[in-house]
Amino acid sequence: MTDIEGKVVVITGASSGLGEATARLLASRGAKVFLGARREENLKRIVGEIGENAGYAVVDVTSQAGVQAFVEAARERFGRIDVLVNNAGLMAIAPMSATQVDEWDRMIDINIKGVLYGIAAALPIFEEQGSGHFINISSVAGVKVFSPGGTVYSGTKFAVRAISEGLRHEVGGAIRVTTISPGAVDTELKQGTSHAEAAQGVNAFYEIAIPSDSVARAIAFAIAEPADVDVNEIVLRPTVQD
Ligand code: NDP
């Protein structure tokens, strides 16, 4: 029995990328995983491949009611929730002068408000259980500002770290809070950039990207630590990334 075996782990943004990789890795180590995202066909396929210790519900993290229903569905399926991984995210890189205000809104709604809605849904459950673990996905872009073009994305990821740290101060004790801040990871994330010139830069930058499993292993490490150890933050990146 490892410290992962039997734990119920709920993951947003699990239809691709590092959310999917995390679900697969944790399930292989005996966790029960509950996946959420908008693309149901992906969720159905991944859950089918993992087997009976996996479930899913379609969720758009920009809807508070939707996130509430998603978290409730997870608890209904597995009886409790040990970990919530707030992972869903969007990266739309563009210079501020392009004023892509709609994309600023979407990044704020998904990357910040989505995380807050996850906290709002799971915190009362964790308090009732007397235990729980939030894992919030920030970024190296939440540690330093990627400029030009990454200003708003970095702003959202700095916010995730700030919210995580504040949350830890408030609920620390029985409830753990971990921030994971990855560098370039090979996923669909780069497709979120619509600005043509910025997209070229993003694609060139991502040539150094490492596999999603690297982040999944970091998440597994934080979960597997004993309950009296709270891994507060892990920053990881390709060895060659600045
Ligand atoms: P992907 O694009 O592969 O995954 C993003 C996930 O978020 C998808 O499953 C997507 O599913 C989901 N998602 C997006 N919008 C919503 C929404 N409104 N509601 C619910 N789910 C949503 O990229 P990654 O795996 O790389 O991204 C995961 C996290 O990792 C993000 O927070 C990202 O910022 C962060 N990160 C990634 C890095 C990288 O280099 N890849 C580096 C640092 C951080 P669907 O479209 O089906 O809804």
C-alpha cells in the first residue's frame, strides 16, 4: 500500500496534456481518479482505458455551478475526495498592444476563476472530512514574467501562486496546498495562441519541451508524502530552459 493507493484524486483539464498524464500515472499507482474537461470524447476514451478506478464528468471551469456539480459528482462516485488538482488552463500569448481583451478575459476566467471555483467546491468537503489536498497548477511563467507576449498569462499564473500561498496560510493544518510550476511541457497548450507572430515564437520555444509525465511524477510525489508533510511548491523545467 503506497500513500497514493486508494486516494480519490479529482483533476480538471484531464482531457489532454499533463492532466491526462497525471490521471494515468496516479491510477497506475492505485488512485481512484475523476476527470473533468469539456471534450467528452477524450474523457470517455481515457477513462475507458484506465478502467473501473476512473470516472469523469464534463465540466467548464468558467461556471461556478458547473465546477460545484463536477466536484459533487466525484464525491458521489467515490464517496470522498482526497485531492483536487486544479489544472485546466489556457495560454494565449500576444503583445499587450494587440489588446486581445477577449483572450485576457478567457485566461482570467479559466486560469484564475476556475481555480477559485475548484477551491470553493472542495474546501467545505475537505473541512468536513478533516483532510484534503489542493494541487494548483501554476507555471514557470508564474515565477517570472515571460515578455513580450506572456504578460497576462504570467499574471494569471502569479495569481495562482498567490492564491495557493494565502489558502495554505488559512487552511493549513489538516489540509495541504501544493503549487506545481512547470516550464515548457509538450502538450496542446501552445495551440491556445491565436496571434500569428507570437505563435511562431511559442512553437520555436516549445522545441525544448519535456513530456507531460515529468509533471505527473511531481504531482505524484506531493500526494505520496505523508499527511504531516505539505510539499508547498515544485518548480520544474527542461534542463536547457533558462
Ligand atoms: P492542454 O491544452 O493539453 O490541457 C489543458 C486542459 O484544460 C485540457 O484538458 C482542456 O480540456 C482543459 N480546459 C481548457 N479550458 C477549459 C475550461 N473552460 N473548462 C474545463 N477544462 C478546460 O495543456 P497542458 O496540459 O499543458 O495544461 C495544463 C495546465 O498546465 C494549464 O493550467 C497550463 O497553464 C499549465 N502549464 C502548462 C505548461 C506547458 O508548457 N504545457 C507549462 C506550465 C504550466 P477541454 O478543452 O477538453 O476543456
